[in-house]
Amino acid sequence: MRTLLPGYFRKAANDATPRKTLLMLGGGETFAEDLVFYSMPQAHQRGYNFMTLDMPGQGLLPLEGMPFRPQMHQAATKTVDYALSRPEVDPARLAVFGISGGGGFAPQAAQHDPRIKAVIMNACVVDAHPLFASMPPVVTATPEKVKTFTPFHANTVKLIAWRWGLALDDVPGLVEANTGFSFDPAKVTVPALSLVGEGENQGEETRRQQKLCLDGLPNPIKGLVASHHCVMENRSLVAQMAFDWLDDVFKQ
């Protein structure tokens, strides 16, 4: 069994000055390399060190018998251990940003690790089980129906099932497989920001979870901003929103 998870640490400048640091967490389809291109250039422009990794279920780790697991915070905590071992990381200004499924992994990490000082989610996923149960494309994706999908769509849903340790044709099994992928907003005491896609926010379950998240977070520094899913079409925009907010938080 692998004891080291693949990842990247890229400091903002070529010195050992302690600086703000962003830990980026992906979701159900990501590789660490995706996240490097997603946010590292913008992080460096704003003076942040950048970190990311493949957690269990991500990258090629399912090939090594490491699918997603409910306790995603354990990998994040080990990553924070590493970050704080480096002189370039200011322990008072360490943030975690999770996209897609990472919108649940990041706040779960913040719930369990007080060394994380701020959290951004795109978007907040309080409990993945009812969220997956509310997705007709997942619930109704029987093997017979998957055969009618385009090759790209079919392979995508099969690979997501694989990442959760399911058989490739057991897409509806993702509902029960996501039992326990949750966090308690009341126990996330740091400043928090949720970026939710306008299209996603039309879903009743997504709206319910955003309200549950924002109402439950105890820190008065919190917010909800409408965007698109992971803002893949305009990463400069998401960087502006995220880093403007983080800069304000770390001035407190």
C-alpha cells in the first residue's frame, strides 16, 4: 500500500520568507496536475504559495487500491503537516480551496484540522449522499441506459464509479457509496466562502445544502457567490473572487 501521496508544492518566491499558502483539493474527476493549471499561476500572482495533491480516489490512485473514502480529511491533514514543516509557509495564513467534490473535502478538512485558517468551496457539499441521490443521470444510469450514452459520457460515468471502488457498470451505486461523505458546518469555525454555479443552484438539493452550510457556519466571516461549476471557463474570475476574499480574511 502506498504511504506517500503524489502532489506539488510551489512557493511564491525563491526565498524562505513565510507567506500565505493555498492548499487546493479536487473532486471526483481530477488529477493534481489539473489543479496546478487551475489555480497555481493566479496564486503566485497574488503572493501565495501553492499546494495540491492526489488524495485517495483521485489521479491514478484507484489503480493502487485507493478509491475515495469518507474520511478525506486524513489526507489533507497529512498535507498540512508537510506544509507547516516548511519555513516558507506562514501558519497563520493557510487556506484550503476545494472544487466540485472538493467542496465537501475542504470543509471536512477544516472541521478536523484547526491549523487551516480559511476555506473556500465551489460549491459547498454538506452531505454527498443526498446530493448524488438527487441526480437523475446517476440514479437512472443502468448498464442498459449507459449503452445509449455517447462514448465520452459513458466513459466518464464509468470512471467516476471506478473512483469510488464500484464496478464500472454500477453507476447508481454511487448513491450509497457516498454515505458518510459529509461534514458538520457548525464545527467549521474558520472564515468560509462558497461559490455556487447558477445552473447548479437551480437544483433543490444544491440550494438546500448551500443554506444548510451558510446557516450553520458559526464564523461571521462567510459568504455565498454565484458562479459556474468550478468556473472552468474563466479561472481568472474565480481567482479574483477567491484571492480578494482571502486577502481580506488574512488582514483581519
